[in-house]
Amino acid sequence: LLQFFALLALCFVSGCFYPVTFFPDSIQTLAAYLPTGIARSQLAESFVGVSHMDGALMLLGYGGVFFGIAVLIRKAKVAFVRG
């Protein structure tokens, strides 16, 4: 349930529901660095025919960071259970 509401908040801020231009400048700059904002801009650029690899690399970076965090948390939980 928490993931669902977090995804809704990220999509709202990143311009999936309303255009990003409706938000203040501070929210617009924040939305450009969120994973949903990067994915939305990457998808919009692919529809237009402009392709940049920086968005894809940033998304892969986000995935790698969160994968690393998940691995560390998993190792800590396993070590705690084993005692």
C-alpha cells in the first residue's frame, strides 16, 4: 500500500497527471531528477524521435543504487536471523 501511494505522489509531481509547468520552479527541478520524471521525459523524447542515452543511464543508475540497498538490507536481515 505504501508503494502505491509513493508511486502516485511521484507520478503527480513528475507531470504524469498534470503538466509539470503547473508546478512551481522548485518542484519542476525536483521532478527532473526523480525516476518517474526521467522516465516520462525519456518516453516523450522517444515519441518525438529524439533519443538521449543520459536518461536511460540515470534510470539504470537508480536501479543499481536501489538494488545495492536491497542486497545490503537482505544481508543484514539474514545475519540477524542467523544470530
